[in-house]
Amino acid sequence: MADLTIRNLDDDVYERLKARAKLNERSLEGEVRAILRGVVRPDRAEFIKWLEEFRGKQKPLRAGTTTRWIREDRDR
């Protein structure tokens, strides 16, 4: 994994990051990592590849399964 150093970060930005990290029960580093992950998303081709892999791991639904789930939910 790579390391990243940010120089000359405004004090108010640093304090807001710390507050956000505390609110989300993460370290400051973990919060920045989560923010960057959310902002730098995979491009469309990467996402489609991931989605196809994900779908391939799922068990196919049998006929009538969703109907049964809906009925069970209504009966609650």
C-alpha cells in the first residue's frame, strides 16, 4: 500500500476531520481513507467488472421465492 503526506493543511480542515472521525468512531487516518474511497470511485468498466463478479457469486433465486417473501412480510 502507498503512503500519502499532506502538507500545509489548514488547521480548521484538520479539526473538522478530527471531529468527523470521532463522530464516525474512526481514527483520523481511517476517516481520511474512507473519504478518499468515496470520492475516488472506480470507473464504469471497473464497476461493471466488479458487478459481474458479484453476480456470479450469488445463488440464483428459485421460481416463487420472491412471492413467498412478500407474503411472509405481509403476514407480519
